[in-house]
Amino acid sequence: MSRSGHSVIKSVLTARDLKSLVKTYNIPEQFSPTLSGPTKPVVFTPDRIPLYILAFSSCGVRYPLSSFKVALLRHFGVHFSQLHPLGLMRVVHFELSCAAISGEPSIPLFCMFYKLISNEDWFTFAKRQNNVSKPCYTFMPTSTYPKDWKSRFIFVSAAIISKSLLPRDVDAPIEDTVPTLSANETVKWKRMYENPNRAFTFSEGILAMGGLSPSYPS
């Protein structure tokens, strides 16, 4: 997508799609989930943000965002709506991988595996070079489906994420340094790269077991 892409993309969702999305992913009505309409493009404002269905349907994002996701957004100074869905899938996979080894996710540990990069008017996370860290996955999707996912979004109140999060300037330089891990983080890092696993569209049960689906029935 070009840097002018957000200004020309229009939503193709219907009122029925909106109702289904709100019900399926437990989006509270207090955040005013609405359709953009056929003439309103994806525009970020201080009061409302776009939510892309793909982030929920394929990448495992659930409301409310985990405390780690919010901390990660603050660390990189990027807004949730600016992250490409596949970048979000990497975050979800990382959180589940930490849960699988009975460890808490941390920003330094995440940054051993990934670095923030810009991709035109999006941001995403790219894996580190192997001389820094082996990956924590055996397979990670590199394409998104359906092909019209950028046209499948709704608007919600910006308060659904955090009022303190602001959009990142796409032209601002991205500082990147390899983190220093604590002894505990080093142990978890080795366990994760020595036992990589496949990333995919995780079932609701797996998300719940990893503590990422708060509304899943116990």
C-alpha cells in the first residue's frame, strides 16, 4: 500500500457484518463501533480509530488488549491501528510461546527476536538476523487473506486501546538496538529458539489457555 493508501481505501462491510463482528469478538457498545460508510476512508483521529477484521479473525487479537501488547505499543511509540495484521500475529505468537514455557513476555525478550520496521504507511515486526537470534517459529505467514482485508474495517472510539497512544510518524527514524537480557530472560530466550513452533490462526481455546481470550468460557 502506498502512503496515500489510507486516504483512498473504503470499507465494504455491511450492517450485518458489523453486528457479527461486535458479537463474535465482544467489542463493547460503549466504544461506539460503527461502519465508515462507502464514502469515508480510513482516517485516524484523536477520537476514533479503525479496527481491521483480519487482526481478530486471523491474527488472534482480542479485546481487551493484553498488558504486554499495550506496553509494546508504548515502547515503540506506534499506534495499534498502524500495525500490519501480520505484525500483530507475530506478537500473539510470541505471547503464546512465552505461555507455553510458563514464562511472562517481556519487551527485551521480544526485541531479541524482532525489530520494528516501516512498510510504506504501515509498521510491522521483522525477525532478527540469525547471528543475533534464531527465530522462535518454524513457519510464519507472509501474506494475508482475504485479499480485500484493507477494505474490511470498522471505526471505534480511540479509548478502546489507550488515550495515551498516539500514531507514529512514518518518516521518523526507527532506533534499534539489540537488548541486554536478564538471566531469567536469557533462559526463556534459549528455550524459545531451541523449541520453535508454527504460527497459524490459533483456535479460541488456545488463545484462552495463553490468557489472550478473556471472554472465553472457563
